[in-house]
Amino acid sequence: MASLRVLVGCKRVIDYAVKIRVRPDALGVVTDGVKHSMNPFDENAIEEAVRMKQKKVVKEIIAVSCGPTQSQETIRTALAMGADRGIHIEVPKGTEENLQPLAVAKIFAKLVEKEKPDIVILGKQAIDDDSNQTTQLLAGILEWPQGTMASVVEHSDGKLKITREVDGGLEDISVNLPAVISADLRLNEPRYATLPNIMKAKKKKIEKMSPEDLGVDVTPRLKVLKVVDPPVRAAGDKVPDVATLMDKLKERGHI
């Protein structure tokens, strides 16, 4: 019988297919008029929660997004994928870039106090800042066990068996509940939201609140000094044979 509740993060980010442009002030990237979508790793997190519900392990999925008003679109996508209800932590448009991992972790910690979930699932990182910190910080604040970079998650005997992707290969761990998990891309293949589910998602509840309502100070701890484009790679040279290649390498001081 399903008894667990899951809190899942779903961040609104610039779509992975968009070519990023640095702002003229070199303090960030251009976000106005740019396509946004759900962070790909968070899609994996939502999908895993939905699969747990289909297996009768989970009874309720709560999707959470922190950001401007447009973040409700991201929550609606999560609801269309199978989440039951949403929570939107609204921050003024233009300030979401200053919402750093520690502040987000504190927000989720307050929501855990309020919602009493058994599992929190987040994407292992967001593709905009690539921090890979929120899961670890949240687990530390809550003093819960964590299973990061998960590629397999199985529920058995009140525990989660997790296969993690690490530098040396794969690592199998077992964690007691409640626990925090971060989803890797190989955890699953996220489903596409069907039109009927998109229509149903419009009727599902999204609760709106602010960081101040939760008593969380989101003042940035880090300051961005400069954002620059990666250096342009020089064009390569074609050489007719190995001897010519060796000569050119010697000329340039590589050997």
C-alpha cells in the first residue's frame, strides 16, 4: 500500500538547445526573450517520483519550483507528467540568478518541515549554474542520509537501494528513510506530457509563497565578478604525413 510522500524540485532554466549569449555588462547571460524549460536533471527527478507512484510505493508527489511567475509553467509541466500538486516559491523577476544553492536548500528544508515528505528528489545539478550543491546542503541541514548522482533507485523494506555514478564506476548504497536523492540523467527516460494530462494539470493546485513567508534569507553569499564567453578555438591544420606533423609540433614547441 502506497504510503510515502515525495517532494521534487523542478527548476526553470534556459533551454539546453539555446545558444547562450553573455550580457553586455558581463555579469550574467541574456535571459529576456529566450526559451526556457525544466532543468533536464529535474525531469529525471519528476519521472522517478511518478514511477514510484505507479509501483504503489508513493501516494503523493509535490513539485516545487523557486523563481519568477513564469516558474509556474515549469510546475505545470511537472503536474502534467504526474505530480499531484505544486508549490511555487516566488522571487521577483530578474533576481532568480541570485538565488544560490544554500538559499534553495534552506527553502526546501522549511518545506520539509511543513509538508513532512519521506523522500526529497532533486536533479543532481542545474544546467545554468552547474553547482551540484543543493542536494548535499539540504541533506546536511536536515541531517538526512543522501544518495547523490543516482542512476538506479529501488525501494525495499523501508529503505532505498541506490546505484550511484562515481568517477571509478558504480557504487551501490542503502539509505534509511527519510532521505534526499539527486537524479542523474541515466536514472530514467522522462515521459512526454500528453495533451489530456496537460489539460488536467491546469486544474491542479499550485500554492504560492515567498522566501520571506518561510523565514528564509536569500541574500546572495557569492558575488559574480565577470562572465565571459569561452575562448574561440583556432582552426586546425591538415598535414600530408607523420613527418610533416612532427616538424610542425617541433616548430610550435610541443615536442
